[in-house]
Amino acid sequence: MDLTAMDDYQVSINVLPDLAMILDNHYRVVCINRSISDRLEISSKDAMGRSCYQLFLCGDEPPEICPHAKLLADGKEHRAEIYQENLTGFFMVSVSPLRTAEGRLIGSVHVARDITAHKKMEEALVKSRESYRSLVESTDDSIYLMDRNCAYLFINKKHLSRLGFSRDKVIGRTYSEFHSENDTKELVERV
């Protein structure tokens, strides 16, 4: 890597709030930004020349899902969601090719965005949906959701048992296909 441009790279990546670094073609750190320096409590000078996987994973080789390895193989941008144990969090890691003026691949710009809070929200949402679905499916009341044409979008087990059909036979079909004309008229009036 052209070390005369190092100061320009350092200035450019220091403004990023994400963890960012420049890597060469041998996984070696050329420079890191302040976010990495602060998070790992290491200076850019002390990180320089160390492999990214030693720095972040405390390992002897890159992980199987390493986006930098994929970039080195095909010269294209790559992304991967990675759990960083030493940083106790999930990160969306992206690497973009770094090339000379002639187009030769000389490394990558490596950016890792902390998505731990987002992952926790996703997990909470999944648990909430599971709890809701469990409650709706275990009640003794009929619960269903219909669109404005009175076609079933959702139906719980209790209502399915009252209709006597499987879920795949009911979803998308209208209320009137399963109920009397009077019941349908009453439902339409209430809606």
C-alpha cells in the first residue's frame, strides 16, 4: 500500500462512527479509525501490521465467513453479519475493494457497524409474536382477521374447528363461503 496516502486514509476513516480500517492483501492492518482505537484500547500505530483476525478474533486465521477473504478471491464488495465475541456484539461487516490508479487490488476498506441493539429488538419481536400467537391459538374464543372484502387473512384454531376446515382451505376465502346469508349480512353491517 502506498504509505504516502496513509494520512489521507486515516483522516477519511476517522470521521466514521463505525469501526473502520484499511487492510492490505495479506489481512494486515494499514490503519484503524478512532472508533476501533477506543473500543479495543489500541493505537493505530500498535495495530498497524497485525492481522485483522488477530486483532478482532484473537485467532490464527480468518474465519470461514470472512468478507475480506471473499473480496480477495473475486475483487468485489462483500458483507457478512458476524458475532464478535471479544466485542460482545453483532456487527454488519462490509468490505470494499481498494485499488491503485491502474486498477490493481491492494486491499480493502473494512467497516463494521454494531447491530447488537437491532438484533436484540428482533429477538424481542420474535418472542412477542410467539407469545401473541400462543395466546391467540390457545383461547376458547374465535379470533380471525379479514380484509375489507371479508376474506380471511388469519384464523385461529378455535374458529377453524367451528368451521371444520384446515387453515389452507380458509385463508383467502370469504366469510360468506362458510356462513349463512343472514350471518354474512350481519357481519357486513357491523364492519
